[in-house]
Amino acid sequence: MEKSKPTTPEPKASRTWEQLEDFVREHVQQFIQALLEEEVTELLGRTKSARREAVDAAPGYRNGVRHEAQR
């Protein structure tokens, strides 16, 4: 049996709130990502993808992975 479609249309307010929620979630995510990038940049003393200045500089890894030889 086929499911019958409701005869009343979806309220416009519901769609508006869903779109607003998506918009807010995306902007909050971007804001938090920017804050995290600032924190890591400050901690490591260099921007993303920048190399360390000296061979003996303090190690720091943006993605949390350390190679076995460097432990």
C-alpha cells in the first residue's frame, strides 16, 4: 500500500528554523575551528604548514601524530 501524503503543507516556519539551524551550526563550527587554529599557532609558534626554524626546535605536531623514530 502506498502511504498517503498529508493534505496540509509543511509550515514555512519549520523550514525557516531548519535553515537557520544549519546556518548557525556552520558558523559556530567555523568560529571554533578558527579559535583552535589560533591556539595551535600560538602553542607551536608557527602558522599551519610552516616548518620549524631550527633542527633542535621543540617538537610540536598539529595532528597529534608522532613518528616512532622521534619519540
